[in-house]
Amino acid sequence: MASASGAVFFLAQTPSRRTGFRDAAKDGTEGHFVLLFGERFLFTGDHLFWSRDRRRLGASRDYCWDSWPKQIESMQRLAGYRFEWVLPGHGQRVRLPANEIQRELAALVGRMRNENP
């Protein structure tokens, strides 16, 4: 954790997304990170997003090229943090009450285990 002007940043490693432009394992940056700012904003990259059509949190195997079981574990860990905003690098952002985000994450983990994120 790091602090800037009273706000707290928390950086958590999540399963990697490798792109066609670089092999993360070769350059020593294997993995992916989410950034939690001030227990309010979660910057998720490709890890977690809001599905506008389904009106729920989602994850995609298309963006998880490392390990789907690790992705599920990562989502479970995220459910232990409080935040109101999910701000993905791609896709729809959403603001929900923190307790609703936690319920959404629990439901997503269940869907991921059943191969229907």
C-alpha cells in the first residue's frame, strides 16, 4: 500500500494477459495488476468489467490467457476489498454500493466456476 495526500493506493497482482506485441514472460513483467484507490475506485484493466447487456460484473476467458483457475481465485480475493467503482481498461465502467459490488463478485465467481462468466 502507498499513500498520497491521505488517499490509499493498493496494487494487487492478477493473472496475466499476454498480447501479440510482447511476451510478458520474456521481459520479466509476467502478470497483470489491479489498482484500488481510496477504497472507492478499482482500476481493473482487462480483469473485471461491467456487462452493459447482462447488467452484471463479468470476466472473459478471451482476456485471461494465463490460468482461468487463478483468475477465479483472484476474483475471490477482490471480494474481500471494499470499493464502489469498477473502472476497466476496456468495456463498461460501473458504480454500485460497496456491498452490492461484493455480492456481484460472489455471483461472478460462481458463474466462472460453472464456465458461464
